[in-house]
Amino acid sequence: MTAHGAADPATERPHGAQHTAAEFAAVYGAAPTGTWAAPGRVNLIGEHTDYNDGFVMPLALPHTTLAAASARTDGVLRLHSGGADGGIVELRIDALRPEPDPQAGWAAYPAGVVWAMREAGLPVGGADLHYDSTVPTGAGLSSSAALEVVTALALNGLYALGQEPQQLARLAQRAENAFVGVPCGIMDQTAAACCTAGHALFLDTRALTRRQIPFDLAGEGLRLLVVDTRVKHELGDGAYAERRAGCERGARALGVRALRDVPYAHLPEALAGLADDPVTQALVRHIVTENHRVEEVVALLDAGRTRAIGPLLTTGHASLRDDFKISCRELDLAVDTANAAGALGARMTGGGFGGSAIVLVEEADAPAVGAAVTEAFAAAGHAAPRIFEAVPSAGAHRVE
């Protein structure tokens, strides 16, 4: 489904296990051993809380990255993407080093997974891999985590490593942190590896305990729309690391291991203790209140009150905009317009400074809300957003 925006990326070009396997054969000259899939994700609530040991609630999208793969015995890793220029990237697995190379591009993510698995003592050898993806890049929908997790899952299958989904998520996060050099939390990789269809995933990122929360939007006459603004502002470069460092600074100032340990009931006292540092104070306020919002959403969903989560989404956006300062004019326009057009609630999702917003809306109102957002973007001189439905889908799995 689309809603008065550009085409859904899942339908823009051929995509499927047979198509990906055929492309593998065309590139490498032989059929693959198998084909695996890992999804993108949207985060319903719980933004920037994962690296603060907090709570998150992502759901997997139907948009996936597929990997067709075969093992090699010569220690060579060959990588090819149907969506990237440059042909085959060929590397030796024993030469992989965690030294971020800005020229490495997309291949750094799967190469990092191979490095992380070998560093963990897993007997991973060479491989040929071909990737095909419908997860939009630069949209805040975790295309990098999908790429990492599908690589880990394919290698797990090729080499019979016996790793569980959460273990694969950890290895994928390690690849992004240490090899690629992005200090992300564990949420994106866990969502790609562990989500189940028809559910949102309530994840405690410290304990790594998970609970699948039923999220049958269609059954309740609701839709969750993704508004991909198609923008990524340069201001976002390095800002993620700055926010993380600020949160760690706040935790040290408050004498806690992580901001997750600041009780919501004690927030006023915590903020008073940071009165001389308003920047850190604002970061702390967002994380503590966002963790509380996740718990409130869980309680409402458990009670069958899905529509009541809408205002919490909107409040979460205001916190990201005003305290964390990671929104932008396009995201604010999408959220404000959707709410004015009758949405139950809306917020930005992902790292910020562009990317996507999510909109909870009655099924009957979805076309009008989508049209209002598209028209508002046109009136403001922005490129047309891509608007499509987020259907809670399955995590990583073998498809062929």
C-alpha cells in the first residue's frame, strides 16, 4: 500500500529469492548454496535509548535485504550488490582489520561481520555473496543492520555455526561499532534478527530480554504509515556520536551506570543537579522520559488500547525535536501536517536530521493524511515524500 506518495520501495524493482539467486549465478557463474533475508525496521517508540541501556520497541518491515551465498575454501570474500556500482569487491578474510576506511563504502558492513565472527572464534571461511535490497537507504530504516544481519545469518548457515538470533545481532553490532566505526546500540540488529510477524518487539537493551507484543493494526482498522522524507542533512554527520557522548556525560554527572538507571519519578531532582549544563540536562530529560513512554506504550498495548498510544508518539517527537534536537523541518512538517489532518499520532523515527517519520492513523483516514503530507511538502518546495505502510513482519530467516 502507498498513500499519495512515491512508490513503495518493496515494489519498485524485481526482488525475491529466485531473482537474487539468478543474479548471483550471473555474477559468479554458479548457483548459490542458499538465500537468506533480513528486514529493515521502524521504531515505534524508544529513540536513542538503546545506547543508554534503555527500552525500545521496534517492528520489522516487509522490506528486506536478501543475500545469496556460497562458501569458499580459499580465504577470499567476494561481495556484490545489485544496488551499488563498482562490480565485485574482493577481500582476503585474514587481512580484514577494524580500521574504518571512508572509501570502503557499503562493503565495510559485511566485511565487518566476517571480521567480528572470526574475532569471536567462529570458524568462518571465505564466501561469495550477492545482495539485493528493498530497504531504503538513508531513510532511518536500518538498511545497514539488515545488511549486517543477513550476512551473519548466511555465514551461520553456510558454516553451520549454530548461533542464535540474538548472538548474530551482537556480532552484527560489533561489526558496526568496531569495524565500521559507528557507535550504535543493539536495537537495529536485534530488530532485524529477532522480530516476528504481527508483533512489535519490546526489548530491554541492557538485559537483552525480549517480549513480542501483538500489534495487529489491520485487525483494529488502523494503519502505521512511514513517511520517508528522502532527505539527510549534513548536520547529522557526527551528531549521533555527540548525543551519545552527552548522554554518557550526564550519566557520570548523576553517578549512574547509564541514564536508564535514573527513575522517572526522580527526574526533577536529576535535572536540578544538571542546572548548570542545560545541553546535558535536555539530553537526560529526553532519555528518561522516552524510557517511560516505552513502558506506557507497552501497558496500553497490553490493555488493548492501541489508539491511545498516538499522543505518546507525538510527545516523543516533541522531545526529540526540542530536547535531543535531532529533527529537521521536513520531519516536523510531516508530523505536524499528519496530526492536523486527523492522524492519531506521529513522530520521527531513526537517528534524526532527516530520514522517516511514522504516522498512526485510522484506516479510513490514511489516504487523506498521506495526501495532506504530500501536498504540504509540495507547497514547501520539498521533494515528494515516499509514503508506505509499515506492516509488522518477520525477522531474519532463510528463504531458499
